[in-house]
Amino acid sequence: MGNWLVIHWFSAAVLAAWLGINIFLFTYYFLFFDRDERYFYTRAILGSALAWARASAKCLNFNSMLILLPVCRNLLSFLRGTCSCCRRTLRKQLDHNLTFHKLVGYALALLTAVHTIAHLFNLERYNQSQQATDGSLPAVLSKMHLQGSKWLNPIHSNQTTVEYVAFTTIPGLTGVIITLALILMVTSSTEFIRRNYFELFWYTHHLFLIYFAGLVIHGIAGLVRGQTEQSMAEVHPYHCAEYLTQREQNCTHRCCKEPEFGSIPAESWKWVLAPIILYVFERILRVWRAQQKVVVKKVVMHPARVLELQMQKKGFCMEVGQYIFVNCPAISALEWHPFTLTSAPEEDFFSIHIRAAGDWTERLIDIFQLETPRVQVDGPFGTASEDVFQYEVAMLVGAGIGVTPFASILKSIWYKFQQADQTLKTKKIYFYWLCRDTGAFAWFNDLLASLEQKMAESGKADFLTYRLFLTGWDTSIVSGWCVPLWARGPGKEPAEVLSPTLQPGPQEGQILLQQGKLLSGSKAGAPEGRDPDCTASSLSKAGQGEACTEAKQDTARYSVSMRNSRFKDCCMPVLVYKGSSWSKWACSSTQPPHWETRATFCDAA
């Protein structure tokens, strides 16, 4: 926790300020409506539910003001430019915009629940007071609707139901619409929906238009009322409340005059007007930028349904680590999808890699396999990662297609070496990549091989150390790949393991892909149907006996270790990258489930 605060102190400060303002607004207005004399008679009918409803309403207004700001991408880019003289730590916080957007969204959902429940109690108490005939203060106050504008209870008939009021009044109807819109937006924003049904998330999120329209007009009817200042001066509730229930017909006391009530002015529009105007300008700018011509220079279809697009656009200027939004009108004129740039700033084009991960990406890949449709690009956005070149040692960790920012970084390093850039301070890079299947590694193969060869030619063969972890291994992957390779040990029969043709490379054993639970708490976890405790560390300690038989192919030397593991059906396939080719190892389908197979390098003889 201490280290996190040191690194993310600015984010922590922003979070604390946001929480502090919410707590202050809720506490202040809760106490205000719970104690203020103007709402004495209102509290006589509603009780503490009035304070709960009004306090949550203030916080709703505040968070509704904030919710649009983190998604104004061009505004954030402008702020990055104006803060260029600031420390990178401060500018980097702008990249947490979506995290803050989610936090505000969750707060809106919670506050909406509080506000809705409080008003349901209010409606029920309004209805009960209207139907009461016991002469109590709430009953007397509820009958004042017979005298024009003096009414306090918005329900003017004892035949009315709470449901009728909720769906026929402006606050009730808009409240229902706002709540439904918010529920749909929040539920469609889950990680599962975003990853598998992005179109549902995208279209549902545009219900924010209905949300803000309903929010602006929600309070204009002024159903919740309080005593006016003029009436307070004439008949103060603390002195005159008892006269309302005990007064005589010809009472001449000043307290016998009935109090007058006025509506609470609608304020939501004041909170959200400025953010809405900013967002309108944001959308206008996006439309203008989308009309600029984009030329698709090259289309490359990689294995595992990964599409690479190399594009050019006039005036486009990027830095490593940035991303763009892409639209394909042939699929949808409204959908924009974010993709990280995989090209280097030194190249005369910008590129992205798109993995088939949903309806939109599937259709895009299918279309590009037949023709080259028109695409629109907005960006680039995001804080650049060029600071990686200012450190002597850098560690890059990515998962799945999330490795794309590092493609840009590694390419840029390659160009800097080509150009003998003296500003490059980096002397060592550690690169870790987690992925589900072997096919996803193929598109990155050429880049790693080229960079490794360049480093070797420059006398810096140890510049890049990279390790890739395969988390979604399936025995069907290795179907038909097995060739016999003998591994014997005390009391052990020959076992068959996977070993396709290997081609020796300049650097042996640079990458190991391992299946299983990679780190404690890792989302990758163990594969389905496997023991969740099947980890590399636990396997190394499990079982008894080990045999290492060396096999030689061309100039490369390998060994296969067989361990008798106490973990059922627990095996660790290994994939080794050797310069220009992959060599794959895995547990054979003919191997007993209690065996664990690993491929490692033996020392050269």
C-alpha cells in the first residue's frame, strides 16, 4: 500500500478529493434538510426520507457533472499539451480517465438507488397523509390543496395510488426513465459484455442522452416544497404549528393564518450545462476529424485471426504507446472502436493489429479479406510512453492483444539502433507476454526475430530478454504434431512428447511459454478442468525422481525432464523460440495424467 501511494500519489489525491466532496455535499445537505426551519412542515409529512432524497440528489448532480469530462478525449489531449511542462506523473493520470469514469458511474448507480428508495417512502407518506382523517398535522397540511397555491402535499386526492403518481407526474416519469437508462448502461458495461458484445455496450451507452434530458427536466415540476420566507416571518412553524391542529374557527391569533409553501427550484441544469456544452463541441470535432481521408496502405492477415492495417493520414503525428479510434462505415456509421498503435513514430505509416473478438471485429476482418473498405480514424490519444527510453532498464508486461503498445516501443528501439540514436539510454529490456494460444504469438514473431538479430549484429545480444506464457493450452493444439523423443529415468518407461522440426538460431532458449497459474492472484489462473494449484513453483517441488536425456538436432541441445507429480492431470507445455522459428513441447495425449513434462536447455557439451 505504501509503495502504491508513492507511485500513484496524485491519483490517490484526486480520489480523496472526489470522495471528500461527495461526503461533504451529502452530509451538508442531509443536515440542512433535516434541520432547516423552512422544511419543518415538509418533514412533518415525510420524516427523514426528505433529507435522504435531497442529499443524494445534490451528489447526483455533482457526479452527473463529472461523468462526461473523462470521455472528452480531445479535451484530455489539450490538457496533456498544456501540462507538457509538468512532471510525467501528473500527465500520466489523465490516462486513468476511464477508471475515473467508471467510479463516477458506480457512484451514480448507488446514489440513484438511495434517491429512488427515499422518494418511494416520500410518495407513500404523502399518500397516507392525504388519506388520513385523524386531524393530525400531516393530515391538516395535506388538505391545504383546497386553497390554491398553499398546498404542500402534491397528492390532492385520497383515491390516488403511489403507482399512479410515479407514472403520471413529471418527476415520477422522468425518474423512472432515468433509472432504467442508468441500469441498462451500468449492466451493459461489465467486462464480459464489453469484450464479447461490444456493440451492445456501445449502443446502450448512448442512452446517456436520455439520462441527461430526463435529469434536466426532472425537478421542474417542484413537487417537493417548503415554507416561503415571507410566510416564515408571519407564522413561524416552531411557534405556530400547534395552532394548525387546535385552532378555533374564529381564531384571531397571528398563528391562525395558514402557512404558504413554494417549490424548490430545479438546479440540475446548472450542474450539467457546462459539461454538456463541452461534450457537444467534442462530438463536432470528432465528426470533422472523421471526414479526413485515410489511406489503407497495406493489409496483412496474421494467424489466429489477427488483422494488421497499415494506414496513412495527412497531418497524423503519433508517439509510442498511443491509441486511435477506428470506424468502418460499411459495418456501422456510429461504432468507433479503440486500438493501440503498433507502428513506430519513425515509420511513414501508422498501424494497428485487430484480433477477432466480437461481431464488429469479425465483420471487419471478413470484409478486408474480400475488399478494402473505407475507414475513418480519430486520434491519436493517450500519454506517450517515450519515457521508457530514458531508463537504462525497462520491464514490459502485456497480456493477449494488450501487448500492442510494446510492439510500437520495440520497433522504435529497432529504428533508434539503426539510426545510432545517442539519446537512447536503454541498455536492457525484459519483455513478458501472457497469451491463450500459440497462434496469437505468430504476428509478433518477425518483430522479435528482427530485433534480436539486430541486437546480435550490434554486439548487444543480451539487450532483450523475453519470456512468453501460454495460459490456454489444449491437447487439441498438439494433435498431429507428436514425434517420438525418448526420455528415461529410474523405473520409467519411454514417454512421447511434442517436438516438431527445430531450426537452430543465433540465440537459444530465449522464450519459454508455460501453462498453469502464473502468479498468485493472476487472472489467467489454471486452465479449465485443471488443478488451480498447478503452478510452476509447486510442480518443481512435487514428485520424486528426475531424468534428463539429451537429444541433439543440428547444433542445438535440449533436455526433457520427467517428474512424477502429485497433481492430477497437471502438465506444463513449453514453447521455445529459437531466433527464426518456434519449437513446441507439450504433454502427449498418451502420457499418464500424473506426469509433468518440461523442455529445457542442457549446457553445451
